[in-house]
Amino acid sequence: MIPIAVRCPHCNMDLMDDQFPLDGLPSIRLILIRGGQEHDLRLSSIYGSFRYHTEAEVEFGEPTVVTCPGCKKTILTDSVCHVCQAWMGKLLLNVGGSVFFCSRRGCKYHRIELLDPERSLVELTRR
């Protein structure tokens, strides 16, 4: 499992929240839209961990809408999950590249795309 640091793909806002740790590290803070209301969503910043925290009730298997807390733009892409066909979310990695994750609660499909794999892997493993 690898710790990652991310930012918004639209406004470049740092999404790391050291005030709300998960798995012993800063969480990734996003906004979950549910029933027309905004709810804080915290994701683990450990790639491979599926821990999260939200006050919103989200049924297993339900697709979610997720936005940046700064610019409020959706982080969902037009790319679909290879497992369940829900929309994929995208966040920018601070080391260069992107992390993609399925927006459906319970689906564990996710992937990392690195711009410079050699340099990025060195940076990621230093943490």
C-alpha cells in the first residue's frame, strides 16, 4: 500500500486534510452530493485502502456524485469502470499523474496513471 497526495483536476486545490486522518495519515477531502445536499467525504490516502468516512447514507452498489470542496466541480470523468460501468472519479497526483477510482459504493476498481513512472515511483516510495 502506497500513501498518495492529491489535488483537484480542475482548480488544482490541495485535497489533503490533516485534520481528519484515516489509516494514520491525512485523508482526502471531497464533497458527496446526495439528495441535493452536500456531505463531507473523506477517503483514505493509502492507495489500496478502501476506508472512507461520510455522514451521508449511501447504499451498497449505489453510484455517487463527488465534487471538489473548493471549485465544486465534479471529479467524475466520462470514463467508465471496467468492472461495473459506473463513472470513474479522477484526482491529480502531486508526484505527476492521476488516480482513478470507481464512483459506485463497494466497487474496488481503481488505477494510477503516472506521467513519469520512474521518477514518480521513487517519490511515492520515499513517503
